[in-house]
Amino acid sequence: MEFQNAEINFADLPKFEAVKLQPISRKYGWVVVFNWFVFSIIFLAALLLFNIFKPNFFGVYFKYVLLVSVLFLIINYVIGYFGFFKRKFALRTHDIIYQHGLIKSTTIIIPYNRIQHVNLEEGWLSRVLYIKTIALFTAGQENGDVKIHGLDKKLSEKINQHILLKMKSGSDKPERLETPQNISYES
């Protein structure tokens, strides 16, 4: 048998761009704003305390340092706010697609057969807002594990069960999604 290495026509490759991605829950925007607010308070308080205990460090330039810090925080908020609208996902027969990032857009496609473990996570604010994060632990993931933040609680439980069924069966046939019964969640 002779070795063959045929060229692949790029037009025949599947296009993930054609998939309609679903946005995450709008309630996750409150988590983004809250995290930004807490970070800003801590950052500005640390800067002010540093200036109180070491007043000669910045000297007359402290007002400029403070101005640059506030501008940095505002830019950070704007990026976080608009980046929130770029977080989208989709489930397909063979994989999960997750897209995020405002300045650097990242699209991650995770085949079900690469997923080794799945977790549902929620913080105290997420618990109040009834949203969760799905953490996917994969085999061979170059940048570590993938977390899809800001999913509605019921939807995240259905997705979690769907992934667990795919992992258990190793099959690519669609399963019926039901509410999971005996699954423990991390808080």
C-alpha cells in the first residue's frame, strides 16, 4: 500500500462561526460590577494608605498618580463591562464552544471526549443571583481548564448532566436532559 497524504479543501471544513452562540445570563453583569467595585476600593485605599505612611514617596506627584490610577480603574471597568457581552457559548453534538474576550477574542472548542471532569461552582453573590459557573477539566488543554461563568442555575445543571451523560456513554447521540438527582456541587 502506497502512502497517501491528500490535500484538504478548506471549503469542506466545518465552520464553527456559523453556530449561533448563546449569551450568558445578564445577572452575571452584577458580579462583574461588584468585583470591579471591590477591587477599586481596595486599590484606592491601599494607594491612599501608602501615601499617608510614605508621603515623600510620590511627593507632589501624588495627585497625578491618583489620576492615572482612577483612569486605569475606569478603563478596567469599561473593558470588563463590554467584555461581558462577548461571553457566549454553544453545545453541539460533539463539543462545546465558549467564546470570550473584548480586546483579545478567544474561542475555545472542547470535544466531549477530552473532558475528564466537570464541576459546578458558585460564590455567595452568584448563589443570590441564581447563576453558576461550569468548570471543565480537560485532557491536553494547553491553557489549563475552562470555566464558563454566568450561566443560569437550571441551565447550568442541565448542561452539567448533559456533559456527564456524554462522558459516561462516550456516545455522540443526543441525550434527554433532566434535572440531576445525586450530584454534589462545590460552593
